[in-house]
Amino acid sequence: MKIAVCTKSTRLFASIGAAFLNDGTSSCSRFDDQFSLMRYLSEVPGDIVLVDADRDFASVAMVFAWRCYSAKSCLPIVVIGEHLDCETMIEAFNAGADDIVVGASNIDELAVRVRRSYACRTAAAAVDVCQLSRHAGVYYYGVQLSPVDHELASGSVRDTSWHQAEQMAG
């Protein structure tokens, strides 16, 4: 699991690294600011992001907007901080945080929550890909798809010229 950590605290990063490197399957990368984190994630696919919003959530809020804009909605983001107040937590969840860990001194809890967030996002992404049915919905009004439209929507048909000719004739 590739973990990207956005924090200025070397102590926090060292404890996170120690918690995840013990299992031998994880690697952690540290970024001092959200811009270097976003630049890295644009080039290298990461599995999960940890952002330290200890003092101010606005300092990391752009990461959530970037996730939506760059079509990386399956990338889980966990907000961590020692002194998060209620307003900051609400703001983080409204922005799209998958989880929040207050008091990052409990590194075992952080590790469990990170693994859970990663597992939930990857499971949700797999379900989203596999659940294309012959129905499409707009505002909860079901629309029946023909077998041809279903094939087109699923992406299994590459050449659509025959379908366009069929629609023009019919």
C-alpha cells in the first residue's frame, strides 16, 4: 500500500512510517505541503492519503477539491490531527474525508482506521465497476435500456456506426 502523508511534523511521519513499514507491504512518502502532494499523486498512483490538519483545515482543503477534479474519487483521504475541534471535523467530512483521527499519538488506532478506509474504498470501487445493469436511473426514475444500448453503455462495443445507422433508419 502506497501511503502519501502531508505533514510538516517529522515526528508524526516517523511514527506513521514505523506503524506501516513493519508489515512489509507499505511504503510512506512525506510531503510538506498540499501542492507537492498533489503534484506527486498526479504522476504516481497512491493508495491512500493522510493529511495533517492539526492547526487549520484550510491548509489541506485543496486536496479534496483536487481529488474530485482529477477523477481520483476512489483515493481515500484520512485527516489526522492532535487538536481538531468539532467545526474542523465537520468541515473535513463535508469536504469528503473518509475518516478522521484525533490525537495521532495513538498510532495503532490510526493504522487500523487507515487500513479500513483503504479497504472500504477499494471494495466500493470494485462494486461500482461491476454493477452495470440494463437499467439507468435519473432522479430515481428507471429507464429500460435495450440490449444494444446496454452493450454501448458497458463499453463492450467499439464500432457504433451500425447502431447509428439503425437509429437513423428507425
